[in-house]
Amino acid sequence: MNNGISIWTLKKMPMQHVVRYIEENSGIDFQARMANMSHNNYEKLTSAQAQEQLAAAISRMNEEQYTEYLLELIDE
């Protein structure tokens, strides 16, 4: 469910908005994979903790990895 958003729009958004968009528009499996965590461990996090984990994971990604995740997200 991409709501017509483009990858370029996502890339220009502040990190907090991207994380919120990911949380609202993707499944738990995608989020856990993006955060590099097991599904079970990710599922136990509070929303705030999950957002922190996603932001930390994104900040460690190189541009190519980040782009691949965003492309997958908008294709979901």
C-alpha cells in the first residue's frame, strides 16, 4: 500500500517521517527485516522502541540498501 508516494518523496522526508510511514504502511515482517531483528523480538517492542530500531538500522544502511528497502516498500 504505497498511497501513490514516490521513492524520491520518501528519500526527501525527515527520518522520523520515513519511520512513521514504514510503520503505518508495511507489515511486521518487513519492519523486522529492515531493523535486522527476528520477527518475535521485533514484535515485543513498543511502538517507540520499534521506531528507534528502524531509525538506527536505516542510519547504518548504505544508499543502495536503503533504496532497495524503499522500492520494496512502495511496491508492497
